[in-house]
Amino acid sequence: MNSPSPSARVSRRRLRIAVPALLLFTAAWANPPIPTASLQAAQQSIANAEHVEAGTHAAAELSEARAKISAAQSAVTQKKMIEAGWLADEARAEAELAVARTSLAKANAVNADMEHSNATLIDEMQRKTGDSR
Amino acid sequence: MNIHSTMMSRSLIAAAVTAALLAGCASAPTKPAGSEEVRAKLTALQGDAALATKAPVATKDAELAVTQAEIIQPDLALAAHRVYIADRKVDTAIAEAKTKAAEDQRAMLSEQGEKARLDARTHEADLAKSDAMTARAESAEQQVAATQARSDAAAAQLAANVSEQQASELQRQLEALQARPTDRGLVLTLGDTLFATGKSEIKSGATANLDRLGDFLTEYPNRTASIEGFTDSMGSEDSNQALSERRADSVKRYLIGRGVQSQRLSSSGRGENAPVADNETTAGRQQNRRVEVVISKAEGSQGAGR
């Protein structure tokens, strides 16, 4: 038996590396992974929004976030993983906006209440002053 | 032949590349749709002095997202996704900045509220103090009023006493004058001792009663006096009439001389026509020779007092 030439050995070694890589690449291209992290992050953000009562103060944004996460899950079912990832990210951004706008609405309500309280106090005092003078 | 074919292939590739470059130069790539609007919104936030520094982390996230959204992207769906994300990040940054601004404003509102409450308490304390002072003043006024009322009551009592005293004094004086009440008023009869027979001059030393009458009329200026002269039936009627008038006038003059105003006095003669006793007897004629003074209250005056 003749031993293989050095150039043939190099070729075989390259083949042993290239084939699995090619197979892996093909498999990845053919079937992208489920965007689990994006989906989980979006669901967590929606849960946060619900927790802070965004349904009362930012109903449109919360509703949109729910629609987006629902669309993302549908896309997963349809094996449209890239689209599913985008939709999940959009759902998260929408839910975070809902939380931010809820905080703003609550802060404004607190301030309005304080302003009203101050105004009532001042009015009452001025009325008493008017009565007594 | 092989060399020639290789050269042809290279020429074709070069031509294709040139054509692609030319095509690229002919239509300049534009930023993804909507990215400019998102950038404008972010720029407005960053330029707002009241909000720019309120939400640094969210604003930085928004900046990164907008930069991503502005990358020219042949995949339109990816470009639209990035613009969507950037838009929401910018909106989130704006909301967070406004929330922080509202929270910062709260401290000022709280301070205002404290000041208003303090002012209200101060005002209430002032009012209470003022009310107490008013109450004290009212109490003092009431005391003064009560004192005044007591004083008025005492004065009224005194006046009543004085009035009683005056009434009793009047009664005493009238008794002293021997005046008698009649339908015409109090009638004081001055007997014939005032005048000498046939004369109308008042005799000196016989004026005690007249003096008391003068004092009475001076003391009670609301009284008037009607002086009437009478005679007995001796002599002619005309001479008796004239004598009675002169005697009445004499009494009137005497009273004026005692300080009684003339308008309070009237005089008249009744002659022999109103005897009170029998002219046939000496005693009766003596009674008929008289002067009567009818004392009455002046019109509009009340009571016995002055």
C-alpha cells in the first residue's frame, strides 16, 4: 500500500473541518431559532405595564403591545422567526412606552391634586379674609 | 482560445461593475421613511431646556435607536422595524423626562402647600385673637350699656320722685292758696280785704295771698290765670261793673309786677251779676265783693309740673 501524499492529507483535513461547518450553516439558514429572549423580554414588559395599571392610563399603547406579542407568536408558528423577533422587540418597546406614559399620567395627577389642594386652601383663606374684613 | 475567453470574461465583469457603480451614482440612496421625523422629535427633546437632562438613560437609548433607524437599508421591512423601535424609544424618553420634571415640580408644590397651610393657620390665629378682642370689646360695651341702663333707671326713678315731689309741692301750694277745684279750673278767691270800699287800688299789707299766687305762677310757668272782679249790688250797676273791671286789672298789674308774663294773665269785670251770697245781708255782700282767679293749664302743657 502506498501512503497518501502530503497534499492529499491536507485536503482530507480541510474536508473534515469544512463539511460540518457547511452542514451547520445550512441547517441554521434553513431553520432560524425561535427568538425566545425577545419574546420573554416582551412578555415581561407587558406584565410590568399591566402591573402599573397601564390599562387605565395608557390603554392604546398596552393594547398595541399585546397585539404585537400576539403577532410575534403567530409568526413563530409560521416559522417566520426573524419577523417574530422584530415583532417581539416592537411589543417590548410599546409596553415600555405604556409604562412611561402611565408614570407620567400618575405624576401629573398627583401634581394636579396638589395644585387643586393648594388652590382650595388659598381660596378658603381669602374667603375667610373677605368675610372678616 | 482559452486566454481569449478569460479576457472576455474579465471585460464583462468590469462592465457590469461599472454599470452597477453608475447605477448607484444615478440614484443617491435615501434614509428610511419616517426616520427623519423621529430624528426631529428627538432633536426637539434634546433642545428642550426643561426636559433635555431629565431622562439621560432613556434619551441615550433613543439616540442609539434613531441612529440605527437612519442607516440606509435595502431591506425595507427591517428599516421600518428600526424606525418603529426608534419612534417608541423617543416617545418613552419624552414621557420619562416629563415625569421627572413633574416630580421635580412636586417639591415646589409641596412647599407652596406648606406655605398656604401656614398662612391659613396664622390667619385663623389672627382671627381668633381678633374675635376675642371683639368679644371683650362687646362685653365692655354691654357693661357700659348695662351701667347706662341702671343710670337711666335711677334717673327715671329720681325724675318720678321729683315729679311726685313737685306734685305734692303743687298740692301744698294750692292748699296754701285755698284754691278749690271747679269745672273752670282751680279757683282762688281773694276777699274784699284787698280793696278799700269803692276803690280799686290794692291795699298794702293785704297782699299775702296775692304774693303766694305770684310765686305759684312763677313756679309753674305752664299755668295761666283768668282774673275776674265781682261787686255787691250796692250802687249803680254800671259803676259796679267798672269797679269790678278796675279791680281785676289791679290784680293783673300786681302779678305782672311780681314777674308773671302778661300773656298768661287775663282780666275782666263781672260787676254785681254773679253773687255768691245774699246781697241783703252785710255778710252776704262781703262775700260778693271779691276777685276770683281761675288758674288753668296753658294749652299744650301736660301734667302739673313745669
